[in-house]
Amino acid sequence: MNHVAKRARAGSTAVLTWAGLFTVLAVLTGCSGTSSIFGDDRSPGDAIRIVPKDGAADVGADSPLEVTVPDGRLERVRVTRIEDAEQQEVPGRIAGDGRSWAPRDDGHRLGLAGKYSVEAVAVDGDGHRSARSTTFTTLVPKDRFIGYFKPENRSTVGTGMIVSFDFSRQITDRAAVERAIRITTEPEVEVAGHWFGKNRLDFRPAGYWQPGTEVTVDVGLRDVEGAPGVYGSQRKKVTFRVGRSQTSVVDVGEHTMEVRRDGELVSAVPITAGAEKTTTYNGKMVVSELHDVTRMNGDTVGFGGEYDIKDVPHAIRLTKSGTFLHGNYWEDPDIFGSENTSHGCIGLRDVKGGGSDTPAGWFFERTLVGDVVEVVNSADRTVAPDNGLGGWNLDWARWKAGSALR
């Protein structure tokens, strides 16, 4: 190889080295968000202002989220949130003059316990582009609350179903919590909430649901401040379907229960209800639980050791306080339809272990959570609307008056 060739090759190497360095500087400058690799002020790069600032931590839910430039215009902005290992884009819009970006939701609140990334590109009047990227993290609350509720997702329920939330913490901002729970139906029907104290919120329509109604419960409680410093932790959606209509009327005086299916009388079942000193509540009660067999102990409901039956068959819960409609195998069969002998429950004739061909077995197999059982002609008072799903004992005006959004 001659010396000319060597010099040419060496010169070529020098040129490539400076070109590579120039490229590296350009890339580094672009990543740092400075205005221009040339040092002029034609690009808005450094002037892209992002709030919250890069690296901010413990950012509150009410903090603003915005991107602005003093001149030029924003070409695109992308904001993403990583929460529970899932990435979600925050929808937003650039203003008409191109100078600012904000979330599309005017009342947007930052999600807590999340990490945000913001990527913005701006362009000046000469077409020079500049980019800036930032990240920040939001506050991780120490105190959280959740709401326990039924029915289960994709379940089929009776026409008297009430969607009832029991919260793990006392709620002081009831309007914020109620607003965060959306209930929609197909076909559409008005649904209203009613608060019972600071821990419970129930939802129902004006009258029983129509059979075939599809109901969606959209729980958006995550990051909602239910009480000072106490934030919700749930974001989930549940749907259920309303099945056939079945309502039953227990006439304590007549010792019978009439069962109606879709308005038609299908059976009159002999029963025994509460005795003279342990009467059964009057009023509308909604089935909330179904048990093939359960234990009933008088100690748990204030009757001391008067009874402890370990294998009560076909037990259907009607109230939180312990009223059941259940199979009864220990009484003489002749008392059904003629005497009231129970401690407040409604008994149907059954056999030990539960029989499918007994009155109790027949009714149990045809009952859904959400069916209504109404008791009339008892010497007792009307069941309280918050004792189980007793909300149907309030008229529509009184029910709506219990909403925090009225």
C-alpha cells in the first residue's frame, strides 16, 4: 500500500470520527430537551413547560396536569399512567392556538399510587422541532377503603334485588362516593341511591325491576376521597340480569304463604310464623342468601340457649338480624297452616336432611337471591329498611331523599 493511499484512508477516518461525534451530540441534545444543537433560540424545546415537574413525587390527586409553550405550537403530547403494572393513556387535547395541552376531562384527577410519563413535541415558526420527556409519581395513600356489595358478576337475580354497598371505613364525603358508583340499565330506568349512616349505600329503582333487565354496576371508587385522607381502592364493573318475577306473601294470621310467578298464583304453602312473644316482622324482605343447610343458635340472635339446631335445611335469609324462611322437620306436621310457634322465622314443612318433594324443598329450588317475601298481619312492627335489603318499605320520595346527590 502506498503512502498516498494511507493518507487518504487516515483522512477518511478523521472525517467519520467527527461526523459520529456530531451525531452523538445531536442525539444527546435532543434527549436533554435543550433548545437547539446549534445554540440558537428558534426552537421552543427548553421552553416546553410540563406540570408536575420532572421527577416530582407524592403528587396529590388534585394537582394540575398541563403542558404549555410560550411561543410556537405543540405538535403532539402523550401522557401515560402506569398503575398496578398496567399502562393506560390519559386522553387530552391541544388548545386551538397550539400553546397548551390539558386532559380531555375538565375535572380530571390524577390517579394515586401511579407513575406518569409525559412526552411532548413542539415546533416553531420555522419548522424546527424539539421534544421533552418527564416522569412523576403520585401519592401512595396510607388509608384506603373498599365497598363490599352484591350481587355477583353475571348472576341472575329476582326483581326485588337491591344493590347494597357496605364500606370498610366511615364515609364523610358521601356525594363523592355516590357519584363514583354508576348504575346503568337496559332498558333504561331511573336508579337512586340511599344512605343508611356513614357506612352503607343502597341503590334501587322506584319499583321492582322488570324481568329481563340488564344492570351494570360501574364502581369507580379508586382514588376517591371518601373521608379526609382516606381513598377508595376499587375500579371494577359488574353486570347482572333480572330473571322472572316471583313474589311471595306470608299471611301470619292465615298461616299460609301465597307464591306468585309473573303475577300468577302458583301455590299456597302452609307455614308457621313467630309465636305470640317472638313475632315475625311485617313488611317486604328480600332474599339475600340461600343455604342448603345451616346451623341456627339462639345465642347469636339474643335468645340465649333456647335452641341450637345444627342442620336446619333449606334456609333462606330475609334479614340481617336473623329472620329466615326455612325448612322445619322438628315440629309436628299438623302445626303448619294452623299455629305460629317459631322465634320469628317462617317455617315450612320439611324432613331431616332436606327433601326436594317437601314444601320447603319445592320453594327453595324455585327461589333466587333478590326475590321478595312480604309478611302481613303480624303483631310485630314493619322491618327496618336497613335490616337486610328492606329498602322497599320506603316509598320513592323518602328513598330519594336519602341520596347525597339530591
